Amino acid sequence: MSVLTLLGRLDDVVTSSGYRIAPYVGRIESSVDFQRQPAEVAEIILVPIEDLEDQHDGRNVEFYYGDERIWGATGEIVSNFLQFR
């Protein structure tokens, strides 16, 4: 049995430096030990979806979780996800 169930794809996000990100959404069925690529990912934070929903007004692409700021391309992906959740 797979640990991940693919649920769909969100709209592409183009970064200010011209990179195109094609985000996918999936459901993780059990705990996973995430491994980051240090050259691409500064930090992995796990945020309850409800904390993001509470901040989302349909327009903002900047979110906060404790002292963490989620913004830029990641914030745009989160915002797109919350619009279709």
C-alpha cells in the first residue's frame, strides 16, 4: 500500500527569478521522515491546515505560524491550495 495518495495538481507558480513550479497535492497516510534538499529548502515546517485557513481571505499570499513566515512562491501555493480545499 502506498504512503501517498495523489489528489490533484494546482496551478503553476512562476517565481520572480523565472522558475516554474508545478505543485501537486497528496494525502500522506502515515508518518513520514521528510528529508530536505539543503540547496533548495531552508527548513521544513509542519503547519496544521486550520492555522492557515484562519488567515486566508482569498487574496493573501503571506501566512504566519508561530515565528515562521510563509510567503513568496510557497505562500502563493498555499493560497491556491486553500481556495480549492
